[in-house]
Amino acid sequence: MKLFLALFRRGLVYWLPLLLLAAMLAAHLVIPLIFDRLSLFAFDIYQRADPRKVAADPPVVIVDIDEKSLNEIGQWPWPRTILAKLVDRLNEAGAAVVSFDALFSEPDRTSPRLLLKLLESEGVGEAGAQKLLTTVPDPDARFAAAMATAPVVVGFELAGSGGRPETAVKAGFAVVGARDEDPWRYVDRFPGAVSALPMFLRSVAGNGFVNEPSDWDNVVRRVPMVLRLGDRPVPSLAAETLRVAFGGHGYIARYAGAQADRSFGENTGLNAIEIPVPAAHTALRIPVDSAGEVAVHYTPGNPDQYVSAADILAGRFDPKRIADHIVLVGSSAAGLNDLKATPISPDMPGVEIHAQLIDQILQHDFLFRPDWGPGAEILFSCFVGLLLILAIPRFGALPGALLAGAAMVGATATSWFAFKDGQVLLDPVYPMTVVAEVYLFSTLLNYRLTERRQREIRQAFSLYLSPHYVAELAKNPEKLRLGGEIKPITVMFCDIRGFTSMSESLVREFGPRRAAEELANLINEFLTPTTEIIMNHKGTIDKYIGDATMAFWNAPLDDPDHAKNAVAAAQEMRAKLAELNEGWRAAGRRTLNIGIGINTGECSVGNFGSHQRMNYSLLGDPVNLASRLEGQTKAYHVDLIIGEDTATLLGDPNLVELDLIAVKGKTQPVRIYTLPPHLPEAQDFLDRHARVLAAYRHRQWNRALGLMDDPVLATSEMAPLYGVFRERIAQMQAEPPPSDWDGVFVAHEK
């Protein structure tokens, strides 16, 4: 089980990103709508960057009910007599077809039927009103008559409610495909239609819906060529316009199973609508999706494609612009609320969308999303995702970033050139999202696991090296080399007093094995808290030498208060030992005494040793002096001796000068100090102590002896020190020092 867990944890860098990749792949299959929506933004950018080329002589002309027309003729809707005149002018100019992107579902406001009700409401008798109105021409009849003499297409709107369940269908659909399949299953269905007046429908050559549904962000990207009114398929205004223009009598709907199209056992719905062109013995083939929609490949707005309706009515136009052209009548006026957002324009007139669709059908320029597109996107994402999952733990984040970047650039470039050169819509967003997610997750996971391993390594090495040094190496690995730097260092040596005699006593009492265990427990119980104290005061443990500890300050990290921190650590170590001794004494165990020596000076600190094994330590005379000072604590009956340079940095007025001493192996004397744990009336004691030292150094032996008998000194915790000076004075009285003696005590023992 432990082996399994270890292998599982080791494989987390692979398993967790693999699960994320699987989730992303499943999401494309389960909730494709989210990624389809995201891909729309990329396709919009493509259309703006490389729109469909504008034809030199666009086959579609838009007769625009613009602001100019509204100002000249009046508010919309215009009287039908004016529209009849517009149809006549366009027909006379030779328009191939005239299509109205407008609804004529209500009678004209000036029609006799409406005026009859108005006259009756004003008190005119029914007979008189009817007699009067027989002399008034019917504008709706005039408009219907004009449309009957020209190839005109009108529109209707499919609605969820409020419409009639049927409208006049001028051309039906023949279907070609697999037997027993329903080609219309994915085509949107509406229960009703807001349609033109029956008299208009009897006169026109075509009748198509004007619906231009927008996507979730209110942008029109796809336009249906066919929808359903109830269960009956009905054509769009664009489809009817083309059919009438080319003299066709119906449509052919192709779906899976038609000729070379294969369904692979599934009903995939429509794939093409064909509009016959009898004169050329061919047909316009319009690729559609399963819902019968076409992705509009937009061109930039072309002002030359527009002609103001006012100019047509006034005869201010060149008939050549109309002759043999498809004419769409619609409005660009903002007040008529027929402006829609498209990928290339935030306010394109709805009539222009119909015109753009007809243009691209005639140019046979279609954007299409192949059936294999989603599969290719998933396979590409899976392949790159697996490469990243394998590469990042082995080679690191930077090579992984290069791979991910190359994959994302490749996906974008493939998608762009597929659009630009082949009008194929391949989604770059989904592969980029998968690659980015896998890269970020895998990199973050590897970073977290690496950080955890580094933390574990640092914790492990902190048991052998200074935690500060380990942290410094983790931050700056280049420092892990042989060599050192010269800097001021405060060094501490701490030694357990009488350790050898204690060991011998324990062996005699308990025997070798139990004595070793007892000693080990005792030392560990002492070293653990004192080591923590040193490190808490920014110290670095250099080494343990049996029962002794060597530590230093101001390396590897700079510490401007290194001397103060070292002495503060010593003070806390004293207090901790007193606490430990109390507990050991209560438990009937042996107690410990220690000696601490602290000194400051310029040392060489760094990595010393060999290329095979090195140790972060320090070298220099101040180190040796600190060791000698620790050894002198026994001679002066104190547990702490502070060197002169350290004392200078402390600036502590409570420091007690012990002596002027030349330690063994040194000729240069140094002043040594201590800090007694408890000194009542410290200043008074320090003054009296200073007088003792002055008398001693001036060879005033009797005065010095008398001063040491002072009750303030004799009863203080420094009293054992004065016993040392009494012995020295007695010896000097018996054997006077040379005449040049300057008060320096030369130590002959470490």
C-alpha cells in the first residue's frame, strides 16, 4: 500500500493534468455550445481582417428608404400609391426582381375601407359614404396592380404568437436524400406568420420570410434559407428573390444520403438548398447546415450599392444601375429600427444583410464548418495536451511554454489560413484554451510539488546546516562553491562543564550502555532548546563538537546587530538551562553547568573543504579567541565571557570587566567582560568593582584586598571571582611581578 501511495504521489504531475485534459475533451462533447460561442469571436476577427471582396458591379442594388427619402416624401409607412409608383419605376428600368424587406400586413391608412369607418364615425350615412368613396381610388389595389405587372417578392415574418398559421407559398421544396429520413428535423419551427394582405399575395411572384435571427450576443452571423411554418418548409426572402430572378419554380433540399452525401447511420439533417436556373440548365447550390442556415461572409459597406428611394421616385437615377439587377427595397433610417449588429458593423441595415447573402450566393463564396472540424480540434488538443503533460515534468516550464506557444500559434495560423484561403471555419479558441489550461495547470502543479520537495530538502538540510544558509542557497544556488568572504562575525562557543567526569560517574553507576543512553538524552534535551534559541536570534549553528556548540552571527545573512543578538541568545540560554536544571533536579537526574565564550572580529566565512564535500564555516583568529574565552569561564568562575570587540559593539553599561588577559597562544592582551544574571544595585556594584581592578593593576595589593572585603562585593554572585584575585595577589606578594607589569594576566591553560 505504501509503495502504491508513493507511486501515486509521484505520478500526480501526470495524473491530475491528464484528468483536466480528459475533462476539457469531454466538455467539448457534452457542452459544445460554450466553445462554439467563444469561437464566434475569432471568426468575427477573421471577417474584419479579410472580408469578402466587393464585386466591381454588385448584382444587388438596394433602394434605400433613407433619411433623405423620409424628409422628401414623409414618414413611413408611405401610401401604397407611392410604393406602386416605386415598383413601376423599377420595372420600367428593367429590374430582374424587386424584393421588399418590409411587411404589408395591414391596409393602407387611406384605403376606402378605413375611410368608410372614419366617415361613419363623423355622422355620414353609410349609403352616402359608400357613394362618396366609389370615386376614391384604392391605394392597396393600385399597389397590387403594380406588383402584378413586375417580378416582385414580398416578405412575411415568422412569429411565435400573433400570426396566422399559414401564408401563400409560391414555391415548394423537393427533397433528395436517404429514404425514411426527416430532412427538416433540425429546422426551426414557428406556429404563425405575419404575412402580406391576400390581394398582395395573389399579385406577387414570390413570398419569403424576413427573419434574421441573431446569436446570443445579438450579432447576426447566420441567416436561415428555410424555416418551418407549422410542419411546412418555407423559403427566405433571399431564396425567393433568387428564385424569381432566375425564373425557377421550386427548390431542391438535399440531406444526408443524397448522392455522395453519407449519414453514417445518423440523420444529420440538411446539407444544401438548390435553386434551379432553367435558362442555364443548372442550379444555384447553397451549402447549409443541418438547420438550413448559411454563415454570411460579409463585405465592407459599399455606398455605391445604395440608391435613395426619393431619387427613384423623382427619376434622378441612371436606369443602367437597375437594369438586370436584383433590387432590394429596405430602410437604413435609424428611426425605423431595422439596424442590426454584424461581425463587421454594429449597425448594418437588415436589407443589406439580405443583399450580402445574395451576393455571396451568386459569387459562390461560402463559409462552412466541416463535419470533421470538431473532431480535428479535439484530436489536436489531445495530442498537444499529452505532449505538455509528458514534457513539463521532464524538461521544465520554459520548454513547455515554447511547446504550448508553438501549438497555439500553429492552431491560430491553421485556422486563419483555412479561413482566408478556403473559407473553412476551424475553431482556434478551443485548442488554445485546452493548451493554455493544461500548460498552466501542469506548470502550477509541478511548481507546487517542486516547492514542496524543496521545502522538504531545506528542512532536511536545516538539520545539518543553518536554515538561513539553506534559504540563501535556495535563493542563490551560485553561492554553492568553494571559497569565502571576509566580514565581521560574532562567534559563540558553548561547552558543558565537567562532562567527562559526569560520563565516568554514570558508567560506574549504570554501566556503559545505560550511561550512554542517559548522556545522549541529557545532551539532546539541552541542545534542542538552546539550538532553537540560537536560530531564533538569527544565529547559524556551525557544528556540534561532542558536548560543545559552535555558532556564529552575521552570515550567511547580514545582521547589523550580530553582537547584540549573540549576547541575547547567551542570556536566554542561561535562563533555559536554569529551567531545565530545575526539572531534572525534581526528577532526580543530574544537572548541567555550561560555559559560554563570545568574541567578534573579521573572519573568512564561506564553503570550506573539498570538491567532494564542503562545509559552510568560518576561519580566523577571532574564532580561536572565542574558544579560549569559553575555556576561561572555569578559571573566572563565571558562565559567560565576552570579548573586548563584542563589548564595544554592545555598549551595555551593565557589563562587568573581568580582567586584562593574554590567552594561551596569544601575546596581545584583551579585556574580557561578563554579564551577571542578577546584579542588585548594578551601578553601585560596578563602581566598587572598578576600584578593585584599579587597585590591583596599580599593585595596591592591600587596598585591593580591603576593597574586596566590601559586603556589596563579597555577598554578590561575583564573589568567586574575587577569590581568584586574592590567590593572584598572594602569589604576587610572595613573588612580585616585574617592574614593567601592566596588569595583564597571562593564561597558561586553555
